[in-house]
Amino acid sequence: MTELLIKNGFVFDPLNGINGEKMDIAIKDGKIVASVSDQNAKKIDATGLTVMPGAVDVHTHIAGGEVNTGRMIRPEDHVKDVVRKTAITRSGTGYSIPSTFVTGYRYSKMGYTTVMNPSMAPLGAKHTHEELNDIPLLDKATFPLLGDWWFVLENLQKGDLEGCARHVAWIMETTKGYAIKIVNPGGLESWGFGRNVHSIDDVVPNFDITPREIVCGLAKVNKMLNLPHTIHLHTNNLGIPGNYVTTLETMKALESVPNDGKPICHITHVQFSSFAGDNWGNMKSAAEEISRYINNHNHMTFDMGQIIFTDTTTMTADGPFEFTLYQLSGHKWVNSDVETETSGGIIPMHYKRKSAVNATQWSIGLELALLVKDPWKIFMTTDHPNAGPFFAYPKIIAWLTSKKARMATLAKCHKKAQKKSLLPSINRELSLYELAIMTRAGQSKALGLKGKGHLGVGADADVAIYNINPETLDITQKYKTARKAFDSAAYTIKDGKIVVKDGEVVQNVDGRTMWLDVKTREQLKVDEEMKRKFKEYWTVEYENYPVFDHYVKVPEAITVKADV
Amino acid sequence: MIVLTPLRKFQFPVHAECINPDVFQGKSAKEIASLPVWEGNKKKKLADLFKIEETPAETPDITINGDATEVRRVGQGMKQGEIVINGNAGMHLGEKMAGGKITVNGNANGWTGSSMKNGLIEIHGDASDYLASPYRGSTAGMRGGKIVVDGNVGSDSGCYLRGGVIMVKGNAGPFLGFHISKGVIYVAQSAGNRLGASMTGGKIVVSGSVDELMPTFTVNAVKKKVKIDDTFKAEGPFYVFLGDLAEHGNGKLFVSQPSNPQLSPIYDKYL
């Protein structure tokens, strides 16, 4: 029986409405409890420190076929960031695609305890879980790519939502997945034939179905199944000037899905979906249009996909988009997974301040985060590693909480981008409370994680303690101090165990892998017809497709009762 | 001047990026003796591996007498000064160097002058593979300066060249000038296959014979002379090829006409 008492910290726990109150947090056997006996408990003196729930990342590519292919094509990325082993931690490499162990250590060092791997080709599920098993110190889950999965397309084409729902329930169990991920709906299937879809009403080849029908259909299916997270959508026309029109159309299309005032869709890395203009020369920010819509509607949540000026690697299941990037940059690229379920592309990318396009993209991300009034709607991510590596989060925190910080960076950007940027007109500086929403509470709520993102009694004892005294440190001015504090947490506590102290990993524990066990009234029967399709069209036999229980090192099945 | 003499034949690779005029500058022989080096996985001092002598002569700043084949990263990132190696040099010699001069009176090993920015490297023997080429996967090729090799070079030399001049007086291996975008490569004798593959700009000049020419190059003209740098013009006549068309390239590949009679029946009709 282990007891821990975090004494006298400034607690920020938005889900329970606690805003910087001085209080104690008691932990027993990996859970938050009301109190512990004073003599037995190990004590952490958090006087003058900020205490928050362990941070949650809603979207970060840390495992799977694409990530690993990215590692393979970028030896030059690893050579500049070699991590030696210590008595506790294992060796590895960075930079933009860190090895599994380094991923865990670096996240934990920043106070993160839960991360979501948002893109997994069902075919590559086994591999993804093997990598997730090797990422220490974090709880994680992974989202299967279902927007262009053949069984989804077939059922939606027939108009059979219940059939589609049963297939989705089956794939969650089969791949040990957590949510429905949709990438460039319809576009990936088209990419198998060298084509793409260019609006939400383009028809997908061979399937007489449109992206609009796929997104709305899966949103309805998601609701029928009562899945904890909403559908997780990467929009059509991503990364193309003028694409904000498509993004708005997608959001408007989703208004037709009944929502009871709750979010029904999460649009991820919305920065990449908010470009105005009609070519790269006059590309500009559509943050005003997008944020106006977001402020007036409640059926969506978002994450930023904030650009970081550094050398990184883009990787997405959106193969056609990566091909466009390749044509723009001429850099080496890889196309993968182009079969029956998804597609994939990987290309290195160096975001530069002195590039007008990159600097505008940087500005769009921050504009969106600041113009959206409700922090429960938009969350902090870099779409790691697409817009930048995750360990740059403290930089984004500085930009969000300090106008001085973002103006200092803007001053170094391309003149054209400076002129176009809305940032000089935005005075909002996020408080620590709002920051706690954008980095943990909001993300946890959107993901439907009951025990995460808050410090109420019964929550998982995942806590981050930062060396920030909100009474004496003005983070709007001393943003560099704040950045350092968020870069190396004073303590990170995972399941009641101290895993990081003063930015150093002091204990190694395995995190859990969460997956959904969806109970439908009638289970999907894997019939001869399905098996025949696997035999004919997939590169694996049906028998080799499922992720068996022993593949997941520390599983946490979340049972969901469906309405179908 | 500091003279370094290896105390024995090294069995394991020695990583000695401290052998660099910028590092040695202003240090006494005693301080230099305690500079850190790695031999295999053991951390050592420079004096554990080399005899270190100080002589009154001003230049060169550093001389290595003896076989330094296993001594890697000599002159890495150096900005000024001169190093002379009387013997063979190890891998990554003058990697990322930004100025100064390195002379090798022997052969050089792989990745010599990798990603260099400026300065001069003279090799009076052969250079191995990856001369002036960046680290695997990287596109940060040589940006400036000059490399002169009296002997032959191995494969993948001058990859991703973005500036500067490479002169080879002997033969070159396959994949010479892979993906170059700017700068000049001159080979006095023959060049191996996949010459100039994926080049998008710059010049490659071959005065000897070529094994093959990639089909993604198109013949454009015949030229009598080609300027290599301010001091040297290569005598032709040369076929001028443009490519690599697979990369929409605008590079120029000059191949000697007299040394390559096999090209005449294929390309003369397009001139």
C-alpha cells in the first residue's frame, strides 16, 4: 500500500473548477483519494509550485508503420540527437522521430502521462502495439484508420449504418483500437488509383460514395456505438491554399448529425486546414473565418497542429498530400500502405522563419488557439512530428501565455508573413487555468477518459508539478522561465509513483494501453464472404489480422455498451 | 607547430575531433596532451595515443607523422590554420570544415570533407568513398571550398554538392555527383556508372571515358573548353548533356568526345 501526499501546491484542476487554490493532493494505490494518514504517507512539499493533472496529448504519431518508416529514411535525423543510457533509462535517438523509449522519457519529463497515437492502419495494428508496449511511463491508445476501410465504405454505400457499426465494433476489438480515425475521407481510396478527391462532394472511385457521406455516416455510427471519443477527422484538401472552404463545408455538413449539444467530431491539426488564398504566393490565414464558426457552434473540438521552426518529418496517411509536398520540396519521400485500408506518405520538412508560407502557418496555429474563445474546444498539439516534434510544447506554451514571447518570434519571421499575421492585434494571454484546459482537462474530456485530466477523488494518480509560483512569477513577462519549467517538470507522478524528478527520469514504469471492448447486441459474424475478401484483396490472411490479447503488454479494456 | 606521432598501431577507431588548429590555438603542449579522445569505447587523453612535440616553426599548425588510418574526425569543423598528415588519414577528415587547409601525403578514408563549407583539402594519394558527401540520408552537401585528389576516388563522391570545386586527377567510382545542385566536379580520367544521377544543377566534367550514361540525360551541344575554376580550364571537346530529366534537372554533364567514341553513334545524330 503506497501513500503519497502532495502538500501545499497551487492546484489547477479545471474539470473540478479548481483555479490555483493552495491545497493538498492525496494519493493511495495509484488513485487520488480524499485523504491519507499523515504519518505513513511519503510527502512532496509543493509549496510555491504549480500542481496540475498529468498532461494528455490527443494527437501524436509515436508508433506504427509510418513512424518506423520515417525512422528508417532519416539517419541524419538521429545522428544529431543521440541519447545515452543511464542506470534507469535506456539509450536511444531523437530527433523528430525519437525511438520508443526516448519518446516515453521525453513526454514524461514534460509532465505528460497519457498520449494518443492517432493513426494506425488496421493491417499494421500488431506492429503498432509492439511499439506502444515499448513506450514507457505513458498510458496510450491508438486509433484505427477507418475512413477508407473497405467494409466501412461498402456498408455506408449500401446505407447500412447498423452493419457499419458492427464492423467498427469488430475492428476496435480486432485491432485493440480506441477511436475512429478518418484521414482525407475518400482521398486515400482514390490515391490507390493515383487520384484524390478535391471537395466533400467528389465521388470516390469504385464506391459511388462521397467524403460527406463517409464523415456523416461514421459520426452517426460513432454515436450509435457510444464510443468515448468522437470521430477524429483529418479534413479533405489538407495543406492546400484555400482549403478553409472545405473545412467549413465539412463542419456544416456535420450539423446534420444529431448532437445533443455535445461534440460529435474532432478536427485535428486544424492549422493545416485553415489556409485562405488560391496559391502559395498569396496563401494567407483563414483563422478568423474558422474561429468565428467555432465560436458559434458546439458540435466540434479541434487541436492546433502548431508549426515549430525546425527540421522535422511529416508523416500522414494522406498519401496524395504528401505527394504534393514532395513535388513542392523535391525531398526524398516514401509512399506506403496503399492497399484496401489507407495510404501513407513520409517526407522530411524544414519549417523556416524566413519562408513566408511556413511563417504564415506558424501564425495561423496561434491565431486559431487565441481567437477561439472557449479553451475546451481547441487543444495544444504539434501533430508530432508533422508540424514539429512534441518536445517543443513548452515553446507553444510560451507563445500562448505571453504576447511578448510570440511577438519576439514574429519579429524574426519573413516580412510578408509579418504583415499578414493577425497576432499583433491579439492581446489574449492564456492563464495557467486555461492552459491546463488546453493541455489536459479539455483533451481528456474530448477523449472521454474518465480517470484522466483531473485530480478529483477516484482519478488516476497522474500528476505533474511544475516549478512555477503563480503568485510571484509573471509568465507573460518571464516567459523563458516558464518555458524552462514546463520543459522539465519538478515532478511527474504516474499511477502514484514518482517517475520524474527535476526533469530527470527516476523510475521506469510501464504504461497501460487502453482499448475499447464494444458490446453490440448482435456481434459481427466473420463470414466466408469477409474471409474471401481478405484472401483476395488484403496482403494478410484473415487469421493473421487480429491483435491477440498477448500482444498488448499492459492492456486496459474499456467496455462500452452500444445502442445497436 | 605541434607534431603528433602515433605511439602504436591503433586496433580500434580513434575519435579525435580535438586535433584541430582552433582547439590547439593558445594551448600549451601540456594542455594539448590532456585533451580527450575516444579509442573504441574507452575515453583517453591525446598523450595516451600520440607522442606530442612542439617545434618552433609557424606553419603548419599541426603535423601528424605516421599512419592515422584509424584516427577519425581530424580537423572536424576547423575554421583556420593548417594540418599536414604524412601518412594515411582516417574517416571524416575535415568534416564540416569552414576554413584553413588540410594536406594528406597518403590516402584519405571515407567521408573526407563531408559537408565542408570552405577551405582547401589536398590529398596526394587516393580518397575513398563519400568524398565531400554528407552523412547518410542528409542533403547538406559540400557548400564551398576546394578538394583536390591526385589519385582515385571511390563511389558516391560529391553527393548533394551545393557549391565549391572537387578536382580528381585519377578515376572516379560509381554515383559521382549524385543529386548535385550547384558547384563543379572535375575528373581527369574515367568515371563509373550512374554518373550525375538525380543532378538538378551544377557541372560535372569527365575528361576520360565513362562506363555508361543514364538515359535521363539529353545531349545539347559540343564545347571545346570548360572552365573549372579561375585557374583551370579543361580541354575538350566535350559533349554537353543536360539532366537529370527525371528530376526536372538543369545540370550540365560534360563528357570528353575523343575518349568516348562509343557515344558517337548514339548521340551525334541529335546534335
